[in-house]
Amino acid sequence: MSFYWIKTNNFIKRIFSSYIWDIPNAENKIYLTFDDGPTPEITEWVLEQLKKHQTKATFFCIGKNISNHKDIFLKIISEGHSIGNHTFNHLKGWQTPTKDYLENTEQCGDSISAQQSESCNLQSKLFRPPYGKIKKSQSKKLRQLGYKIIMWDVLSADFDQNISPEKCLKNVIDNVKSGSVIVFHDSVKAYKNLEYTLPKSLEILKQRGFKFDVIQ
């Protein structure tokens, strides 16, 4: 059985207050995020769903995937979504020396900026640690480099192949409040749950009066 927080509690937020867990606001805004792309077909399907619902999101991209799928990455940008750094090789911070972790993050940053054009300034300083696992020393160094470490308030758990799509949807819609940062994954592993959950989440949350915005 997998163990993880679906709804991040206030105690965790206070302990790790240097991270961004949610973005409180008075406008009923919430923030969809997608980790692990760009992934052929799946990221493109996600973009279609977002366009259908006139919704923007933030994509935390793996540098290797950016390099391998530049066209999809540029499509994310061209459609008005925000992007963030998710390391070059999806490293688990707890198992990686700080020096190596920082170099890998900067390598992802280089992959992002390499796609820059005159009309597209890609100097993202948003960072999400893969698996949500990062050492204090890694966090400190990244923040000194100007990165904002974006965690989450609501975890869909779409990556968990032991839960049903219906449970995945419930994880989202039962826990969202104004300011929530919600995690999905545009990955092959998550697609079974994502395919069901994302369209229904967009419909239900819009019906509840939530507005979707990008993280900047």
C-alpha cells in the first residue's frame, strides 16, 4: 500500500514554511499543476482538455523530456501556460548528493532556456522536487539561486495504479479550497487515472465557481 498526504495539513506547512504549499487569495483562484512531462500524446491530450475548458495550468517539466520533445514543450508555452523545473533526470533529493542535485536542476534550467526566442522569455525560477523529497541543504541552495519551491495543497495521486479513477477524482474535488495547488502528472503511468479525473475535475470545479490561474 502507498502512503502519502492527499491533503497537506497545516502542521506540515508550518514546519516547511519556506516552501509554497498553496496561494491564498480572495478571488477563488486555484492552481492546476502537471509533473513529469512533456510526454508525447499525453501532454497534448492535457493541453486539449485545458483549451476546451479555457483553463491555464503550470507544467513542471523534466529536462530530459524537454530536450526530447521540444515541440510539445513549446506548445505548452504558446498556449499560455506556465512552466517550472523538475530536475533533468527526475532525481530523488533524499538519495542524491546536494552538489549533484543542484547541477541536475541547473541542467534542466539550461534545457528550458535553450528553447527561448525573442518572443518567449523562458527564465523560469519555479521548482518542484520530484517525489516531493528534497534535503534542507538542497532547498537552501536553490532558494539562494532565486528558485521558488512549489509543493502542493492537494495531491490527486493519479500516479497510484492501485487506486481507481473514481477515487482519484474524489481526492481532488473533496479537498480543493481557494488557493489550492493541485498535482496531476502528464505521464504514461498516471494516464489511466488522469484520463478520467481531469475532465471531470475541470467541469466540477468550474461549476463550483473556482477560477484557474498559473503560478508565476
